[in-house]
Amino acid sequence: MARKNLLASVTGQPSSKVDGDSRADYTRRGASRSMMVSIDEMAENAKRMSAGETIVSLDPAIIDSSFVADRIDDDPSDFSVLLEAIREHGQNTPVLVRPHPTSAGRYMIVFGHRRTRVAKELGIPVKAIIKQLPDIAHVVAQGQENTARANLSFVEKALYARKLLIMGHEKATIRSALSLDETLLSRMLSVAETISPLIFEALGPCRAVGRDRWEELKKAVSDPKVSDQAERTVQTEEFRTTPVADQFGYLLQQLAKWRRKSPKAKTTVGTWMAQDETVKAVFSGSAKAFSLKLSAPRSGEFGRYLSENLEEFYDVFLASKNSDGE
């Protein structure tokens, strides 16, 4: 179940799998669905015309993908429904493009990737509105349109936000693009930054998985050992043959089993008290971690002294190891 690296393509290379244009009611079938879609599209078309926007016909061959993708992959069945709807009724809703910022005579999609792809496959011009937009306006327009129309999953929004942050966009711009408050954006970025791209790649958009379960996975893989185990799990044949809708739950289940079986790291705990009882230390540690907690009246003063002389203490430590022949 190979998917492309989700965080590597922030420059928006054209891809038939990444698509910013989806419509929830494309999943309905029959004459009533087609009629409702046509009415909605004509109403939107009328609103655009009344706003003074001119619709033109463009050759799909001169239109490039957005420089940042906001979807993980495309549902082939949904795309087939859209293709047949446009083949039968034509394209009633235009896409939005901007003059390409670096290639003269070409355009860049702001939103409407799937409609553009359909037009290309059908060999027909794509109806489009052309607007001069800077990158920030492009990002906001693309995010708001696709968030409203495409029903992006939690993780798709999280990865899109992460891509925009990597590209240097401010968090205020990202919040506006995805209609998020500061708290939710922080949680999304935490998920996108903690879970490895390999795991995202294997799990896909997970449209039925919400924020709480993604945060559960994030908390689990914040331990590097658990993260390594998660990467091994998603590459197994058992994971790949699990129904897509059940893969997220399967991964969490396997990680829980692995953590129960894995041996706990040995931790030593001890205490120390100065002769004058003005400083008390409680310490614990294992092979790769150590913590020291100071209390009693002079702990702050002694703690600052330790922190200011760590370099000297470490040199003494190294000298003692060398004298032991290590």
C-alpha cells in the first residue's frame, strides 16, 4: 500500500494522487444526486459572475498543480463519479488559477485539481477564473476552499499546516487558511511533528480517525523505541493485509502489546543530604537518562553552582575515566 512521502513534496510537484478538490455529495448516486450537484454548481457559478469574475476556458496542459498539496491521496471511486458527472453534464463550477509565478504563459491551480484532471482526461478545456494572487493569498484561498468543500481529515489538515510552516508561512496565515484557533493548530502541528512520515505514509488520510486517537498515537510514539516499533509494524504483511478502515486501530493494538512485553529499563533511585542539611538531592537514572532534584534551603544556590560549572565537572569525569583505562 505504497503512498508517496507526505512531507517531502512541499514544492508541489504535479501529482495525480494529491488533490485539493473534493465534494462530499459526489458519493451519492442517481438522478437526484446529479440534479442537486448541478443546482449547487449553477448557484455558485452565478455568485461568481455577479461578483464580477470572468470565467475563461484554458487548456489543462498549461495548468500546473499548486505549490503545496493539502490532500494525502485521492479516492478513485469519487474521482470516477466526478468524471462521469462532468462527462454527462459538463463542468459547471470553475476552478481558480493564478498566473504561474515563474513560468510565463502557464497557470497554477489554487483550487480545483480534480476538475482540471478530469478535463485533461476527457480532452476538453477547463473552465477557470484567473486571479493575480501572492503566495499568502493563494494559501488562504486554497485552504479555506478545500476545508469547506473537501472535508479534509484531521491528519490531512495537520500535515498541510506543517508543510506551510516549513515553507515559512506564519501561524496566523495557517490558522486563517484552515479556520483554526491557536490551540487546535498547536495540537495539529504537534501530531505532524512527532509521528514519522513513514507512519503517515502507511496510514493514509484516515478520514474516520479524529484528533483524540491521533494524539493517543502521538503520545505513544513520542518514545523513540515505540516509534521504531511502529515503523516496523506498518511495514509488516499483517498490517498491509488489514482492511484500511481498521489499520489505525491495529497499529495502536500492536504497540500496546509490544509495550506490555518489552522489558522495563532498570532505574536506580537514591538520595543525598549535605551534612548541614541545607541541601537534599533525590536522583534516579538508567543507562541513557538521569535526573537530579534538589530541595532544602540552599538548593537553588547549589543548583546554580552546579549548572555554571558543568563543563569543569565533565572534564573531571572524563579524566577519571581515562585514568581507569577506559
